[in-house]
Amino acid sequence: MNDLISFEDFTKVDLRVGTIIEVNDFPKARKPAYQLTIDFGDLGVKKTSAQITTLYDKATLLNRQIVAIVNFPKKQIANFMSDCLVLGAVNGKDVILLRPEDRVKNGTPVS
């Protein structure tokens, strides 16, 4: 387990549900990855990359709802600018995406 954080620290993390609306290969990434474009409703559209190619193909990801952190600063990854972080459970080399059990409105907060 990592260091303990306060509840106040947790409330600073903005977790939201979004829908993947575009998936592209990311050949310039060091490890196999996709470039994802995600619709977060009223928060707008954000992009990120994700090393999820072992369990997911592009067709499976399209229109899938996911959970992401949307209030990180932008980060350059190779020639791509990422502005959110998709969450997943790490199982060895595989990442299993976190998502709501039922469809919800894009931008819905997670708490």
C-alpha cells in the first residue's frame, strides 16, 4: 500500500465517466498503445494514450464508457499531448479498464 492520503487529498481528484469516440494506433509510443479521444459531456472532449492493446482491440473500445482522471495537467507522450488519465486495474502486463456497470451521462462524477 502507498502512503496514506487525507480525504481532502482525494476530493482534489476529479474522476469522471466518458465515452471513447475515437481510437487510433500509437506507433511512436515506446510500448504498444492506443490514442483515445473521449467525450466527457459538458467537460468537452479529451485525449489520452493507453497501453491496453493486449486485451482490447479498437472496435471493442469504440463507444465504451470508461473512468478517467480529468484534472491532471497535460502531458507530452512522444508526439502526442495527453490531457486525462484512463483508469484500469493492472493484472500482470494487462490493464483492465474501469467502467460503470450501467451507461450514465458523459461527465458524470465518480466518488
